[in-house]
Amino acid sequence: MSTQPRIKDVAARAGVAVGTVSRVLNNQGNASEEARRKVLKAIEELNYQPNAWARNLRTGRSRNIGYCVRDISNPLFSTAAVAIERVLDAEGLSLLIRNSFDHPERELKIVRSFLEQDVDGLILSPSIDSGAHIVEMAAARGVPVAVLDRESPAPSVRVMTDHVTGVEQATKYLLDLGHRDIAIITGSQNVSAGRARVAGYERAFEARHIPVNRNLVFHGSFSREYGEKAGTALLRRDNRPTAIITGGTPLLLGLLPVINSCALSIPDDLSIICCDDIDITQLYRPPITVVRRDIARVGRLAAEAIVALLSGHSELAGAVHNIPTELVVRESCAPPGEVRPPIERQQL
């Protein structure tokens, strides 16, 4: 029965010491280029597979990065994950992904599990702000943390989005089209992204010296279910809004079936703007106006921060990166027409 080649077999084939093979495998710079060439050739000829577990014991590094994401089926999070993995791949690091499904208790269990697996770094897309206890747990083990789009204490690195400016631009655009009954559906005000989007909405009204109708501000969760619930409440009232801004693509996906069931036409009966840009916002007819951000850049910056911290750049701990937003105008918005009474719900 054939056995797997061992490190001493590689050394014998390459004509070097076992220590030289070890230095090449661990990418240590004190092996000559000639020795490195011989070792790599011997590894290829023998089809040698290093024992990762044993190497981890020697180096104290797992070379794994844990990514706790709210729901990887969301195109935004999967886009970020691809960007993260590309950065880590280039550094010889592996990405471990777990879904929290927006449950803070599950997030905590996942992070504890990652730390028990001795991950070298954590990237978090939390359901809520803060997470001070998570950062403290990781810091106690010397594990760097990057947090996506949520408030979090140092020494975590934060990659934030300028939601305020994006929604302010979107609201001003609708106001300048002549809309006054503009609704916004967004996430909880206990979450920084939810607060920021409402702040941008209010800032636009203030800039145009127009009072805000608080009855048109809906905040709950960043979910399809809440998009449907809030959309139903808005479109069944006596004076329904002429425009709606959704603070996230899941909210839009919940709202669109309600619009269809009410037999409303976009943009003739209702103008729509969505925060974030995914396939459906571009392929829907008419295409949806969006507040766009570079979500791949969000993931890339988070991964690069982890790599830099692992490389000894401790001065970067606690850094905050701000991602800009831009309004992309498509065909889902028009000046308001005559407001119709609410339409009874129809079967889809």
C-alpha cells in the first residue's frame, strides 16, 4: 500500500535539509532562490500535500478568516464575500462563512465557534450595532476584527457607507420632481444604517424648507417581510404616497408584489427609489432608480484591513473607512400625477 510522501521525502528529492523545506512551505525568506526552486520542483514531482494541522501547531496560525454574514443569499453579501475571498486568496488565507440570519444570539455563537477554531481574523456583518462584547472576546485572543456598515468600538476596523448623503440626494431628486408625499421604508433605528437613511431623508426636506410627514417614515427590519408589511400599510391609506424610497433591496423585494397587487404603475402612479443596486433593480421594467455603493470595495477594504493587521500594522486598528454613494437615475421616477384613492388588494 502506497503512503503519502513526507517532508523528509521532499528534502531527499530536493537534496536539501528538512528545515529548508519547512522554510519554503512557510514562506520564510531565509531560503535561497535555488533551494526554493528545488523544493517546489520536488513537491510537484512527489505530489506532496503539507499537513495543515501540523503546520498550524508549529506556526500558531490557522490561516483561516471567519466571515459572519447576515444572509449570504443576499446578493450584496455574496458580492462582498467574493471580494473578500479574492484578497485573502492572494495572501494564502482561507475564508470560512457562516450565516447569522439576523439573530444576535446566533452571531455570538458563530463568533465563539470561529474563535474556538483559532481563526486568524474576523469579518462581521452584524444585525445590530455595537457588538462590544464580540470585539472584546476577539481582542483578548489577539484576533483582528473588521465590521461592515455597523457602529462598533475600537480596536475593530469599520467599513461604513455614507447612507445620509445617498438618501438625501434621492429625496431631493423626488422633491425637485414635485413630490411632497414621499415615504421611506428602512431598517430599525437601533441600527446605524437605518438611522442614517432617515437622517438623509429629513435633511433633504429641511434643505428645501418643506415639513416632514412623520406618518410616511416607516422603520422596522431590513427584510422582505417588513417591505411587504410597510408597503401594504402605505398603499392602503386614503392618501397614499406618490413616491417611496426603500432602504435596502430586501425591502424593495417585499414592496414590489404589493405594488403589483394594487394594480399601480411605476412611475405613472408611484415613483420608486431603492438603496443598493442588484440585478432586479436593473432588469425590472421600468428599471429602478437606485442609491448605489461599491459593495465589492466594502468587502475588499475589510479583507485588506485584516491582512494589514495580521502583517503587524497595529496602527490601523480602529480605523474607519467611508464608502461614498451615488444616485443612479433610471426610469422608475416621474413627476406626480393625480393621486388616486387606494386600490383594494387583488390576488397575485
